[in-house]
Amino acid sequence: MRPYQVSEVEHNALPWRVHDLLPDIPVEDVWRFPLELGPQDDLETFRAQMMAAVDDMGSASALALLLRIR
């Protein structure tokens, strides 16, 4: 498993509302990023932290490429 990837078992163990809302939808991929956000943070803070995490992945990562395109 890749460093940022989360197993389906770990994802399903989390108490998220999505499990109740979409019980019949299979999990394809779940990813974890080292973000430290609080209630006072805005979208720009999220974007900056997300792009820093993507940069840490390295340019060879397919996920990093996908996130840069988006």
C-alpha cells in the first residue's frame, strides 16, 4: 500500500456519515494527507497545505499528477 493510501478496512472503521448515506457504493481508493486545519482556516489554507502534501509525493506519483491537474 502506498504511503498516502488508506485501506478499505481502516476507512470503514471510521465513524463517517458517508457509510450511512452510500452503503451500496464500493470503495475504490481512499487517501490520507497530512493536513492541519482548524475552524478558523479558509479554503486558501487548505489548498496551500494540500499542494505542499502533493509536492512531497514527488513528480513520479500518478496521484500527485492527478491532483496537480485538478
